[in-house]
Amino acid sequence: MDRLKDKIAIVTGSTSGIGIAIAELYAKEGAKVIVCGRRKERGEEVVQQIRDAGGDAHYHFMDLMDPASIETLMKDTADEYGRIDILVNNAANASPKDGTVEEVSLEQWDEIFEGNLRGTFWAAKCAIPYMKEKGGSIINIGSMASIGGDLQGTAYAASKAGVDMLTKDIALQYGKDNIRCNCVRPGLIVTPQNEPRIPELLKKIYLGNICVNRWGKPSDIGHLCVYLGSDESEYFTGQILTVDGGLNTHSPTVAQFREMNSKTW
């Protein structure tokens, strides 16, 4: 406990899924958490849940697609607390129409990049001046989609690959200011929001390839973010960390061999 005692932490997109888990774990470790997103009612529910558990949290509106709201979030937080210690760029933008290169329109491409890459860049840019005096930690939530090609999700994957490189640039350019930056790539994380939309066949495919015996939980990402936000990781920066249960550690035939009860062909 108290690994983040009195740290000021902003967690974007913390009104659902992974963002809620990060915010809750941060509060349990003693951080003062700013829950933010577009849904005020939902954000205030999350804040109340954290307070009921004994944590310290406040809601602030933020729209990933609105640079002014991001700038206001950082300024208001710094004005209230005097600094920003941790920024978790968790908010993201995806489109169900994001398909192959031929299928994605220019408007869809721009919208996804505007949220995922531009939004992450702008949040970091607005937070850095408030971190320079005492240092800080920026944690970008990337995606396993940036590791390899896929049959769809072209714009999303490309935007998240951009987040990977942005992470390294921030780490290099601001390390001397004691500002660290790392990226966490989640694998299949099952949340109350997305579970109804995940086909059982897809769950089976993932479980056949994951090294451990389950798919991911939001807290799996949250626990790593606690470490990256804490002083324990002060010599850890510029890293891209994939939290996927070992999905991407092996050859692509593992699931099939398991079904055949075989170790090799």
C-alpha cells in the first residue's frame, strides 16, 4: 500500500474498462486520482466508488477529440494540486468500420488518428510543463494491434504503432527533466463493457494461444501501471510492454497443435 502516496494522477478514459481499474488501483495505493472522460454521470459514479473504498478521486470532463478540453484538464489539475505526477493516456478512439486499406475512408482514418495519436500527443504535451519541476511519469496505453498486421483495423493499428514511437520520443527528450514515459500494450482484456461483444469462438482462439489459462482482466493492466507510476520504476523509461498472457511469445501454430494433442508436426 501507499506506493503512490499523495501523487497526483490523471487517468484519461477512466469511466469504463481498463481506465476504471487503473483509477481504482491508483487510489488504493494512495494517489489523488482525476477521473476523466466525456460521460459526467458515469465519471461521478466511478469517483463515488473510489471514495466509498476510502480513496481520493475527483471527476473532470475531457473529450479526446477536443484539444481545448485536454488543455483545460491539465491546467485545472495543476492549479488545484500544484503539479501533475502521473498521466495515463488510456482514452482511445476506434471505429467498427475500420477495415482493410480499401475499406477505410480518409475521414475514418483521420478520426481514429485524431483520437489515438493526436489526442495522446496533445495530452502529453500539455502535461509535460507541469511535470518539469519535480518530474513525473507518462504511461501511454497502446495496443497489441501495433505488433503485426491483421485482416482489419488498419487505421487503429497504425495509430497505436504511432503511440509506440511517440513514447520513445518523449522518454528521450524529457528524461533529463526526470520525466519517464512508457507504453503498455494490452492483449485481450475482457471487461464488463466488451464481454457481450466478444464471440465465444474468438475467446477460444485466444485461450488456445495464451500461455496462461485465462484471458486478461483490467486489473492486469492496472497493476503494471501502478509500478510505472511509482518511484520503483524511476530507472525504467522508453519501454513498450505487452501484457497479453504470452500470446505473442510463440509460433502461430500452437493452438492448432494443442487441438491435435501434438507438440510438433
